[in-house]
Amino acid sequence: MLVPPSLKGLTENTWRNAQRQFDEAAELIGLDPSLRAVLDPLMPHYAC
């Protein structure tokens, strides 16, 4: 699993744990997958 550059100082386990928590919360509230992709704080977002 690739760790985003902005999180290089964190261990991979820390990153995986944060991702798991986000995914669990998104599932719990029934977050739409397209909105989930935009809101995911751990994934890099690029503006055009």
C-alpha cells in the first residue's frame, strides 16, 4: 500500500489505521462512494 507524500512522517500502520477508521465511518453513515472519494482526508487531491 502506497503512503501519500504528505504522510511520509507517519508509519504505514498509522496510515492504515486512519484509512480503516475513515472507511468504517463512511460505511456507518452510508456515504456515497463518489462523495467518499472527495472527502477522504488521506488521499491526495489535485486541482486542474
